[in-house]
Amino acid sequence: MKRRLHLRLAFIIIALAAGVVAIAVISIVLETHYHFTMYQEQHEASGMDGDPKALAYHLEQALIQTILWTGLGSITLAVVLGFYVARRISEPLVHMKRIAERMSGGQWHSRVHVKGEDELAQLGASLNSLADQLRQQEQLRVTMTEDIAHELRTPLATLKSHMRAMEDGIWAPTPERIHACYEEIERLARLVAELEDLTHVESPGFQLNRSLCPLADVIQRAADLVHAAFREKGVALSFQADSGIQLEMDPNRMMQIMANLLSNALKYTPQGGNVHIEAADEGEDVRLLVRDTGSGIPPEELPYIFERFYRTEKSRNRRTGGSGLGLTIVKQLVTAHGGTVRAESGGTGTTIHIRLPKH
């Protein structure tokens, strides 16, 4: 059972107060007994000739001194114990404050030393978890900035060289060269649009416009959208969906998921290959597969294909590898629907597994 901080503090305060009171009571009892004993001895020694008023006065003064010294000692003990207990309680908080200041200064490796299982220990563990998340986010920010710069550098350099060549008269502005520049501009525009979409999807305020829709209709619309591109490349596209599957989803975002997956499968499937979509009702969930007969993905790279700007082609070829954001957007949208997505690839071909809750 975890020891709660407020119970520990209550026990400490009660024990401190009870200890001081107990020491004061014991001191008063012992001192009173001592002075009464002395009073009796003096009274017996003085006999009947002793002055009772003088003896009573001395006894009264002794009792007053006893009470005052006992009170002063109790206050001193309470102050010493109070400062000691306060220091023991505030020490972990001061330590956490120093660690938090180091984190705010960018020292993400700083960690709180966690002891026990009370609220202070939980707070320390939360700070350590926050430090890990901040370090990961900082690394993601740096990596994403580098990736964006890399993605923009090549098309911009190509456009600059083409324009400079035509400006200097080295190249004639033929339709083919102008079209090549137009293609580079299109890739830049597509990259910016995907970055904007990814930023919107990952924002805390992102919400889906859910409605109960037949999944087969969404798959059919996505297939119709990319049918011309499949036909032009000579890749067969087929799908099989259980009739009557109703899914509470955002139809437009589900269309985007399917379109991204199909476009990605088309890039890596050679002419004469095929891409197959399968949707099956599994009770509370729906299983959705997109299987292609492309070149496949090496096993060591499967865990990273849903990361930003990741492409299995080390050359980072934009013509065949895309921007590297499509699968990242797919994962974010599937997660927003409450589902999961994973990839599976053997020697040839890749299968994307998606599992979505019906409601």
C-alpha cells in the first residue's frame, strides 16, 4: 500500500506535538515531585518553628520556575524538531526545483532522484517523464527542421540553376525545361500542403467530423480517385469488403487514409503488379488491409516507416519515394479514429494492417 504524503505529514505533526507535550508533562511531574519532596524535608527539618508562608512562597517560586523552564525547553525542542522536519520535507521539493530549472535551461539529461512511493516520489517520476518527453520533442524538432531543410534544398537548388542558366542564355527556355521547373514547384507546393496537413492533424484541437458510414463506399471512392494513375502505370487494383460494414468515422479523413496508402503502394509496385484492399468485420472492430506486390521493405526499416520524412530509399529520391509524410499522416489519422496501424513485409510486397473500432 502506498504511503500517502498527507498521512505522513499528519503523523509527523501529531507525533511532534504529542512528543513535546509528553516531554513537558513528564518534566513538570518530575520537577513538581522533586520540589514537593524538598518542601516536605525542609518542613520536617524546620519543625513547628518554620514559617509556613516562607516555605509556601519558596514552593510557589520553584513550581513557577519549573513551568517556565519546561515551557522554554518545550518551545526550543519544538523549534529544533520543526526546522529538522521542515528541512526533510522541503529538501526533495528544493531538489525538484533545481532539476526543473536545469530542464528549463536545456539540460534534458537532468533527473530527479526518486525515493519511496508517495506523492513526492510520483511528482519526481512525472518530472523525469516530462524531461524524457521534452528531450524527445526537442530531438524531433531538430530532426524535422533538418529534414525540411533537406527536402527544400534540392528542388530550390534545381530551380535556381535552371533559372540562372536560362537567364545567362546558356539554356533556351524550351517548353520541356519550363515544365521541369513547374514540376519542381509542384513538389514544393505539395510538400508545404502535406506539412500544413500534418501540423493540423497533430494539433491538440484537431477533431474528426464523425458519422456512421458504409466502409465499402469510402473504399470505392478512394479506388475511383486513383484508378487513372493505376491504369496508366499498368497496376491492377481490386478490393473486397464485407457488405454492411458500418463504421463511425470521418469519411473525408478515411478517404485521405486510403488515398495515401494506395498512392504509396502504387509508387513501389512495378508494372504488371497488383494492389488489393480487404475489409473484414471482426465484431467490435474492423480489419482493413492494403496489400501490394512491390519491392517490399527491409525488416530493420519497418519500425520507422511511419516517421516524418522517412523513406526506405537512401537516395531520398522524390520522384519515386515521395515526401515521406504520407504514412505519418495515415498513422495520425488512424490514431485519431482510435485505431492502430502497422506494416508487414516479406521478401516481396508490403501489407498495411489497420484495425479500427466501429464506434
